[in-house]
Amino acid sequence: MILSIILFYKPTSSSWRTLTFLAGVVLGLSKGGRTIKTRVTELLGIEYPIIQGGMAWIATAELAAAVSEAGGLGIIAAGNAPGDWVRAEIRKARELTTKPVGVNLMLLSPHLEEVLKVVLEEKVPVLTTGAGNPGKYLPVWKEAGIKVIPVVNSVSLAQRLERAGVDAVIGEGMEAGGHIGTETTMVLIPQLADKLEVPVIAAGGIADGRGMAAAMILGAEGVQLGTRFLCAEECQVAPAYKEMVLKAKDRSTVVTGSSTGHPVRVLKNPFAQQFLELEAAGTPPEELDKFGTGRLAAAVRGDVKEGSVMAGQSAALVERIEPVAKIIESLVSECRALLPSSGF
Ligand SMILES: Cc1cc2nc3c(=O)[nH]c(=O)nc-3n(C[C@H](O)[C@H](O)[C@H](O)COP(=O)(O)O)c2cc1C
């Protein structure tokens, strides 16, 4: 069996990377090593290739610092918040951990320019970006030594951004919570791994060590989770929001906004129902956008009937509220237990 793999295996650059990564994990295990080393952990100076996704109004200093402290990379989400708020969260996170914490930028934020000033002044080490193409800002960020990791949901955007000089990409499948693309994680990640030289981080539908191991086998060198971290003790979202995530089963999420060109995955509730009815009735996109404005913030405060309770399909896999350290520990130990037995 092993001989036939050696004789007939034709490595592509990504499958070769996957094999060497898996061999590294196995060797690390046999040496009793604690960290999982990939190009992502090297790039970011973290112990485990686990990133907490930026989540507008939700990913605050408390959550981000806890994830970094536990060996992953915590991210403060700037969302639509003003620069002063972002600065205060960065400083709060620095009181809670000495490890690196990143910031997620929403490129359509009305406060983007002031937030950009803040991240440069505060010397934020890592930026992730959602909703759009950060290409025009890259020269300034690279000059400042910032690691830039955009979220992408297509191969073509990922390739454009690689040419522009990003350090890695987060490939996000449509299983994810919040704003989504059209491709699934299962098919997007191997394509990105095949087509890119920079490391790929997988997001969308990953909630436990099985998902993490699967993503690594698909060619990812790290994972980003949002939905699972919604139910972290340190996550400041309202208890009613966490309850809805815990109660979710398969088919508990729907996608609102497909007709506006801004599809968003949310948990089913009266707001989502009404939104879908308005879409089915042919309501113009501007009216729908107005109808949806402020709804995530409302849900975060606890209005889980009229708010937009964004969460991914993986909500069905989230079973309890627990500290971030425990979440990371279980992801790592499950992933470790699975990889050596995967047959590679
Ligand atoms: C409530 C919520 C809010 C989100 N807000 C943002 C955001 O502001 N910026 C961003 O880049 N991604 C955002 N995302 C996506 C996450 O960062 C992450 O990529 C995604 O949750 C991963 O998929 P999962 O939900 O299956 O774990 C959000 C996701 C959720 C669940």
C-alpha cells in the first residue's frame, strides 16, 4: 500500500503541502509536541491554527483576548463602529492578553477612514477584511508591516489578492453565518489550495475537531470559526442569542437578502420570515436594505424575534456554552486524534 502511494503519487503543490503538514502533525504527536505547526501559525506567531472570526457587534475585546490567550488568534470586529470604539477595544484586549490580537475591517463601514487611522496608530499586527476587495489599501498596510488576510468566497478574488500581496486568505463557504457567497467550504478550499501559493484558512461550517481535521485534509493550514464562538462564555452577545444557537438543528438557518445581492445566513425567526416574504413579494432591494438595517445589533442586545440572529449551519453542532480555552482545547485534541488515523 505504502509502496504504491510512493510509486504512483503525483504531487501537486497543495497536496504536497497537505502531506507535509500531516506528516508534521504526526511527528509532532510522536514527539509529544503541544503545538500544531503550519504556515499560518508561523505567520501569526500563534500556537494553534485557529482564528476567531470577526463578528460585527459581537467580537469585542473580551472574546478576542480570550481566543489569543488560549493559543489561537482573536479578532476584534470593527463592523460599522467608529474609530474611538475600535481604539478602546484594542486597548482593552491588550490589558487582557499580551498575545497578538487582530482587527476585522468592514470595507463598507461609514467610519472606515478613521478606523484605518486607528489600526495604523495602534500598530495592529493582523487585519482581516470582509465584504469587498481591500486591494487599494494593501501598499500602506504592507509598508506598516501588517499581516493582511482577506476573507474570500471565490477563487478569482483570491488570486487577484494574492497577486496584490496578501499574506494568506480565509476561504469562506456558504455554510457560514453572516454575509456569504455561493460556494461550499468543501469545494472552495481544495480549489484555493490548488491555485494559491499563500496559505489558505478554511471558514464556514467548522465547529469541532472533525471539521478542523477535514479542512486540513482539504488543503487548509488553519481554520476560522464564528458560530461556535458565539457560545463562548466570554462572548458578550445576549443570553437569548446563545440560547437560539444552542437550540438550532439542521435546517434552522435561512438565507435572507439573496434578491438584494447581499445574502446573509441567519437563524429562522419572525424577522427572517418577514424578510423572506417581502423578498418573495418582489420588494425593491433599497426597501429591503432599510428593513434589515440595525437588526443584527438588535439581536445582539437580546431581541431575537425582531433582530437578525446571524449564525451558520454549524449552529446545529454547538451543544453548550463553555469557556474559550475549553473550545480550543477540544478542537485541538479532536483534530489531533483524527489526523493520524486518517490514513495519510
Ligand atoms: C454573527 C456573525 C457576524 C459576523 N460578522 C462578520 C463581520 O463583521 N466581518 C466578517 O468578515 N465576517 C463576519 N462573520 C463571518 C465570521 O467571521 C466567520 O468567517 C464565519 O462565522 C465562519 O463560519 P461559521 O459561522 O460556520 O463558523 C460573521 C459571522 C457571524 C456568525
